[in-house]
Amino acid sequence: MKKRAMVLLLILALLLGLTACGKKEKAPYNGIIYTEEEAALRLDRLGDPQVLDGCVVEDTIYLLIYGADGQSYQVVRQPLAEGEAELLPAYQPLGGENAFSLNGSLRAGPEGTLWLWEMASVNGFNADGEFTGREDLAVLRQLDAEGRELFRFEEDQEKLQEALGLGSISEILSDAEGDLIVRAEKGLAVMDRDGALQFTMEPDSAYGSVALLGDGRVGFCDWNLTDGCRLRVIDKASGGWGQTYPLSMADTAGVHDGDETALFYYNLGDELWAWRQGEDGDPGQGERMLNFLDAGIDRNSVNSFSFLSGGRLAVLCGQLWEDASKTKLSILTPTEAASLPEKKVLTYAAFYLGLSERAAILEFNRTNPEYVISVTDYSQYGTLTDLSGGMTKLATEIGAGRVPDILAVWNIPVVQWGARGLLEDLWPYIDNDPELGREKLMTRVLEAAETGGKLYEISDSFRFCTLTGARSVVGDRYTWTGEDMWAALEKMPEGSVPMRASQDRSGVLLGLMQMDWDRFVDWEKGNCRFDSEEFRELLEFCGSFPAAGSDTGYQGEALEVLERRQMLLSWDVMELDDLQEYRFLFGDEVSFVGYPNPWGEVGSSFMLEKGLSMSSDCRHKDAAWSFMRQLLLPHETIESNDFLAFPINKSDFQKKMEQDMTPKRVKNGQEIPYTVTVDAGSVELTRDAYAATQEDLDQIMALYEQVDTVLRVDSALADIIAGTAGAYFAGDKTLDETVELIQNRASLYISEQS
């Protein structure tokens, strides 16, 4: 469900940390950059088949494809320089015409051979042609350059899984000594060449990847909270883990097979690194090779790669199951930077570079003759136990005067940095843009994001952060006080809680603060008002809430609401369909009441998606705006994955609303509902869904007209307030003591940041 996907996305963004880069023209690695040249895959005479995997052996690329029958694998070879692709002449598909290949991979083996891993279903027939049953096979074969079979391990998949006891099998590979390594759902198994089990291993994480190391051993890459991401070598002598190679404290690494020059390769964000083995017991260290983004390649599309003579890199790009027309072979050549035409560099800071952002940067760099956007990944400075490491590094860079030209950072302190003069006011760019102007945007959202009349960030979309309740319980309203909330709770079954655990006393306090920091903090003047009567009133108000609410978590609260054990739902409103889902959970019409507060004001806020800011020191502001404005320009058509929430461009907003209100299926003039899943934690629910209605849109627009703030997260200030207020809520400090402590600590923090 989309809510869960968004939570995972935000968690992943936190884990990946921040990107930051300096104000100087970016120097390439060791004065070398990799230039891309596309090499043609000449597969047309084979019917442009689906390309599943590939590898390079010497100067020939081998591709695993679906054969003409559309069900069995074939192996194709093509010289990188000249010549047409051809099927390996001696290759025999697994199981012949009665087999259907389900999964597989191709990797380079020793002395010019290939390893082909397959999972296939083979149908059996008797002499009379009658079907006798199906067998699911797990098969690893070693092939020579002509496709002749040199070795085969074959086993019934179900029997093998039962023998290993590690769940479903995803891959089998061979190490240099001929032993077989099985990667399965719950761990790894080591078998001898005949399939006899030697031992099994269970890693810390169920997710990870296996690599054949350059010295013939096999390593497994996973992560834990203590060590972060690391590669651990399988030690066959002890039947356990051997040498450990630390890669990154952030969970950003993916490993690839090694070769003669590197023990293994791995990814850190968009960068490709090589682990160079040391001598005399020295484990060695990682060496940064290149940035795929700088080379014009989307690292998410990289299927496989191999280093060639002269340090060149052959990169096969494309997604599994795509036809050959969507598969690209690129040759990256190391080139002296000084020999290339000079381009002006726009430095770019990012907090998780998403798919659409990466695609936009690649397109800008490909089409712009004068400028190039350079992204440096600083995610390694954020750790699994210290998520602020990336932000700390970025702040240090900025403090030293190395401010990125463009910042695409989720939850950077926009207001603080804007008040310090670090960010550019973007209203003049919008007002003077011939294709934009305020009248073409959902301006209320951007006006809510202003600081002192200046706009320091833009976004392509927005959501509503609010609390939702059944209208028959909470009333038809957008504002309420604590007294209103407690009166509404009386209508709920005995034992019901108002909100989930994160909306306890401290949660409500921070929720209200994040919606409107300006009520108590003035970043332009560098002062705060946490000793005011208004803040005292707020602390007393939040102290009336339960010490803890429901502890079911984000998804589990759906079931709590459905079964009437919880009054309010904390999910954000991201699209029109949310109204149907909320009505399903509440069994009633809903109201977006937001957070109760002592002033009876609107307790809901906007939240921006994909925000971009420009540095006030940016040397190429027009060029930076030419990239940033893409967020605000209208789309010709709206695809399902174009926006995570409501579009800010007014034309796109209208198109999206029209799409959402158009029935997906109609029969005999009647709309036919479709079924959607509601993720309620441990329980999976389904509901019938219909096209949204004009009434749904009217309710969203009514909420839109009520909201006038943007949610801002300031983790440091939040820790000061929540940590100190916690002692007051626990009865350990008086109100006067608490207010004085918060004012003193917050004042010191704000003065340091101003």
C-alpha cells in the first residue's frame, strides 16, 4: 500500500544520509574521468529477444536471452569491436522444448568459460505423449566459449530446499576450488561438487548479495547496526565467517565479482569502488573508481559490468525482461580531464537521490552544452546509529564556505539557512519565468513555505499532514481544542485511545511545534520565546495527554481504527483515493481535524515533496534555475508514478484530479469497482475502490484553503524541547523550571546557528 511504501522510502532516505559538494570546479578522481560511448548490440537478426543478463569475457560480450520459443534460455555472443551477435553453436537449452526457464544469471568463469545458473520447470510426458508431471529444477552449468557443457549440477528444487532448510533458493555459484555456494532465503549453504552438504550459515540480515572474489573465494555482503555494510568471506575450514571487509556505515553498498586487479567491486551511492587487496596479511582498502552519474549512466539500470584492456569498462544497462531495444551496452573510457571541452559545474547536494531526480540530472547533463551537474554522495557520513552524520558533514562544508549550488535535501533547515543569507529567494525566478508565474501554481502551498516574504525552496508536489477522525465522533471541523478532543473521545468505546503512541504528550508538543516554529522562534533575529505565557499554556495543554497511546506502529493503527480502539488516524493525505480508504477504516464520513491545540487554530500543515533550494552564492544562477524549474513545469501527460502526492503545478493538479475521478472500468454504463489492499500491520484487508468524486475534491480543496503552514523538522531543537519537557511531563520538574531550561538551551542553540 502507498502509505507503507512512503514510510519505507523516508526510512531509506534517512539511512542514505546527505550529499554535499564544494564551490570549486569539481576535480575528477586522480585527474581522470570516464567518457561514455555506446556500443551497438546487434541482435536484430535474432528477433530482438529479451535480454536477461550478460558478462564480458576478454573482448566478447555474452548475453543470456529468452530463445525464439519464448520459454527457454539461449546464450549469445558478440565481439565488442565488430561482428554480429550469434547463438553459441554448441549450446543446448535446458530441458528442450518441454522446459520453461524461470530465473537465471550468467557470470564469467576461469579460462574463458561461463557459469550459467538456471531455475526451470520441465514437463514430463510418457511414450504416448501423456503429461506425467512437472519437475522444478535448480541447475548450475559451466560452458566453454562455444557453449559445450563442461560441468553440470542438477537437483530437484523442492528436494534441495528441504535438504538445506534455508527456504527458497535464489542462486548457486562455484568457487575456485569447485565447491558450490547456495544463496537461499534464510542463509547460505556450502556443498561439494557432487552436492553433498558441508555446512550452512545464517547471516545477520536476510537481504544481501554474493560475490565471487578475485582470489576465488566467495563473499557475502550484508549489514547490521554495529558494523554497517560489510563483506564477509566464507571460511570453509571453520565452517563459518572469515575475513570481514568494512564498506560503509550506511546501508548503501552492493557487491560485484572481483577480477585480477580487485578483490571485489562495490557501490556507494552512484560511485563504483574497487577493493584492493593488501600484502602480508594487510586486508587492503577501497579505491573510488568512478561515478556512474558523472559518466552519464543511471546506476539503477546497470545490469552487469566488466573491466577491459586499457582500464575501459563495459557496462550492460537494462532491466530484467526488457527487449533488446531497451538494453544498452556502454564502453566507458578513462580520459584525462584536461583533454575534454571544459564545462561549468553546478554542485548538487542531495538527501537520497531518487529515480526521477537522477533521471533529470542525467538528461540535463546529456543535453546542456555549457553546464554539468555534479553530485557527490556523502551518505557514508550518516550511520545506522547516527542518522545526523550526513547533515553534520554538510553543515561543516557550508561553515567552511563550500556551499552547494543546488540543494535537494529532505529536511534541511531551510528557514535557518535562509535567515543566514545562504539561500536564494526563488520568487523572482518564478515571477520572471515566461512559462510559469504564480498564477500557474498552487500558490497557497508556496506562500505557506515563505520566510519573511521570501521563498527558499520549491517542490513538485505536496501532501497534507493532519489527523483524521470519523465525522460522527469528531464533528465537521478543521480546528479543535483539547476539550473538544476529550469530549469526542467520550463517544468512543470504553478503553479507546485518542492517537497512537507517537502522539503522546511529547509527540503532540513536537507535532504542533513542527507545524509552526515561527510562533516561538525568529531565525532572522536569532531569538526565541519559549519563556512566554503562550508556551507555558502549550506545555500545560500537552501535559493533559496520555503518557502513551497505542503502540501498534504506523500500519497497525489502521486495525486499531477499524476496530474502534483508536479515535484518530495519523496518516498523511496524499491523493483523492485516501478519502475512500479513510471512510472504509472509520465506517463513516471523515473530518481532517488535525492536532488539537489551546488556541483552537488549524492543526494541519503542508509537507513538500522533492524540495529544491538554490545557494545565494551560486555562480551560475540562471543555469541552476533552468534545472530547478523542471519541478514546476506542467507535464504533457500524467503517469501513475510522476507524483508522490498532489502536484503543485496547477495544470498538473487539474489533470491528476481528472484522472482520479475517471472510472477505470465501466460495463454497460456502470462503473465496476476494483479491489485494493489496505495494509493493517499483521492483517491484510481489502476494499472495493471507485473513481473519486467531485465531493472528494471539494473536501480536499476545503482543507487546502484552511492550511497555511509547512511542516518543518528541526531534530536538534526538537531534542532540546522534548528532552526537557519530558521531565516536566513525568513530574520531575516544575513548569517554571522547564520553561527556563528550554529557553536557555534553545537560545544557545539558535545563537550558534544564526
